[in-house]
Amino acid sequence: MADTDIQLYVNSMARIRERINYVQTVNVNKIEVGSTVFKAELMFLNLRKVLEEIAFSTLAANKDVYSTAYTNFSTHWKAKAILEELKKLNTNFYPVALKDPISAGHDRHFEPIQDGYMTPDEFVTLYQASSEVLHTRNPYKEGDPTVQAKYTVQEWVWRIQTLLSLHRVQLLNGSLWIVNIPPAGNVHAWPATPISVSGTAI
């Protein structure tokens, strides 16, 4: 039996956690890779794959509308391009980082986190930086060979974790998924329906 879209999303989040844990292990030298160059390439390879997982998981959350617009959607693989196309179809496609919930009877109120997470613009920054790290530089290319990644690897890890540890996925039909990625154990995702009290969504 094929996995549901929400289960595909959960599976993707679990793989992201595994790769982030691996990046941290390499970053603190618990795995010996031989040189700082190889270390950087290994970490940015996995960060790049984390970004691809985010893109494909977002695709799973918007599969119906995306597959209607693009009948060959199963062959799409460029993470940055997928996000660009999803934005055209669902302007609220990107995960929303959330604070811990506040109980309101049988309901839960989730406040969005305002900063400290990887934004869509930073997704593009890290995607481009990862590409530069992973490709061999043309020896005749002029300019500074240093790759400008904006943040350290550990800071990128923190920003990705802040984005995804507890987050909301907005589907085009107005419904939501609330997703929790604990440090260990099963990743959880719950379908949710937004309600409003005095104009405030909870």
C-alpha cells in the first residue's frame, strides 16, 4: 500500500533529522574525514540533501495542486526550482516555525517564531553556497575562491532545527499539518483545522 502524503512528509522529516545529526557529528570531529576541505564538502553535501528533502516534503504537502499544474511532477528534482513553482501555486507553502502550544480547552494555540529560523531567502543562500562547495572550481575563474555561506555550519543547523522542530504546513485547501520532530523517536504530524477567536487564528 502506498504511503499517504502526510506519511511521506513524516518520513522526509525523519531523514532530515538523521542528516542534521550526521552534520553535527562531522562538525565536532567525531568522524575523521582527513582534511578540512573534505570535512566541508561532506557537511555541505548533507546540508544540500536536507534542502532537497525540505523541497520534496513541501511538494508532498501540495501534491494535488502541483500535480495538476505539472503532470510530470514526479520527475522534478531541482529543490530551488520546486520551491519557486510551489510559491506560484501556494504562496503559504513554506513551513512556519512554531513556539510550544498553549492549551485553550480542546484546542491548541500556536504562536509563530519571529526569527532565528531558516527563511526562504536563506534557503536559496544555503542552496547556492552548497552548490559552490560541491563543485570543483574552475582554476581560471577570477575572484575570491572563498564560498560565502553567510553562517557557520552550526548556525545553519540551528536555523534549520528552529524552522522544523515544531512547524505548521499550510495546504492550499486551507487545512494545516502540525509537525513535531523530537530529538529522538518518532516524528509526528497531525492534520489540523484553523479556527479564529476575535480574528486571531489558533
